[in-house]
Amino acid sequence: MKPFALHIVIVTYNNRWDYLNTNLTQLENCAPDSSVVVVNNGGDVDLSKNLSKYKFSSLEIINSSSNRGSAWAFKVGIQSVLNTDRSDLIFLLDDDNLIAPDAIKILTDNFTQYSSHYSFDGFALMAIRLQRNYLTAVAAGASVESHFPQANEFLGFGIRQVRNKFLIGKTNSTAIKRGIRIPCAPYGGLFFHKNLIKKIGLPDERFFVYADDFEFTYRISKSGGGIFLIPNGKISDIEESWQARSSESVFRPKFLFPENNLTYIAVRNFVYFQKQNLVTNQFYFWVNKSLYTLILLLIAIFTFRMGAFKRFRKAVNDGIKGVFDNKFYLN
């Protein structure tokens, strides 16, 4: 088998040049022969001169003066790869995803092994993101069911899933020695052959941000393919997401104590994703939805967060109906 050619898609947001330069320097050291496309999403500076110092096999820059969301950015980045014949494999990264020096070699070696059992359009690999607790827990042997969205639950709440939540601390010492099959994954760290896109399609721009990565990657599982977490292919996140930074507690749920209107988009998108893909029993779904909404209502009453609760309810209703009104919530 001839060596695979690699194309790396990096999305950078709102002039985060320090993150991007740190990332590109690391990539240049460990994968200088790769082709790179940088999607400048929301930056007001043309990056052509800034990035001319890097000596990859090729370097393409796609500029957007406004932030058009992660779904759009990864979509156009992947489209750019499909329009060239320089690459076989695609590696997706956010600008703050700092890969370990040996991560690309580990992923490439694993891809070669998996491709002897699966067709190129039937699987993807996922590097482990060390700041994503659900990935590190599963890599340590915790059950996949307790860390990924399950059938008929509502925003992570489900009567039948309560038991699984108590399995988080249990580990299987053999789990870290092999790839672990997971149902969906974030963009950053996803490693796959370009033929996969012909089968599952491109990211859905309507999401703008949040859950767009899970919806996109879940199509792999839905089509009968597999996503395999590679525990020794490591990525460190330079910056945590706002959801990871939020100080959530029983009386301070993140859906009632948001930083901004992106909370509406996160709720709407996750509800839409679950409704479209994970509802196998309408009764259990609506029971879980009703109970969780009642819990939030009681908390909202006692914490004087009724405005936030009304926004939550609108996000839920829009998610169920498939209403994507991003412009209003991004102003």
C-alpha cells in the first residue's frame, strides 16, 4: 500500500493568532510533508503574509471577515480538500488543539491497521482530547454509555440512564490498550479518509455551533461505520470551551446561568440532534423532557431565573420543530 497523503484542516476564530501559530509550528515539526488549509473564521486580517513562513507541502487560506460558525468553517475546509487530489487523509483541528509530537504518526499507523478491516468510507479515528472528560474517562475504561448521548434521554437526563451515571468511576484496565468505539466525536482530532465524506456528507451549517460536530460524526455510526478513540494519540486544548468553564451545580444549572445567547443555540441544537437521531420511544423521551423541564422550572423560581427559563423553553421548542433562527441570537 502506498503511503497516505495527509491534509490538515485548521479552523481559527476571531484573530486568535497566538493559538494558530503555536499549532502550526508543532505541525510543521511533526508533519512537514502534509498539506494544510486554514479557515480564518471571523479574523479581520488576511493571513497570507502571516503564514508565509511555514513550509508545508501546500498551504491554503480561506478568509471570512465574520464568524460564520464551526459548522460552516469545517464544511468549507473539507470541501477544499475534496477539490484537490493532493491528499487521501483528512485531519480536523481547532486552532487551540495542540497535538503531541507523535500523534499524527500514531493516527496514521492506526488508520493503516483499521483499513485492513474496514473500507475507507466506513470508519474514522479520534485522537484523545485530554481536556474532554468524557473522552479521557472512556479511554480509562469507563462505560461509553455513561458519557455519550443515549436513546430517549433529554439533554443528558434520562431515568433509564441514571444507573449508568454511577458507572463513571469503574474502569477496565484493558480498555486503554485498544481503540474504543464511540458513537460521535468533536471535530478537533477527527482523522478519516476523504471517501468517508462521499458517504456521510458535510457538516450542517444551520447548527452554526454546538452539537454540529456530534450530528456530523454520528452519521458515521448511523450508516453502520465506526469511530474509534485512539488513547495514545493525544491532543491538549489550549483553551477550554465556555461549557467546560461554567461552574455548574445542582442549583446553578448551565442552561439557566448562561454567559450569553449561545446557550439558546446549544440547547436548541442538542435537542434537535437527539430528536432526529436518538428518539426510539416517544413516551420515554417526553417523560424525560417533562421531568427535566419541571426540575429547571423549580430551580428558576427559587433562583429568580424565569427569563433564562423562558429562553430555555423556546430553545427546546425550536429544537423539536427544527427552527434555526441563528441571526437573532447572534446579535
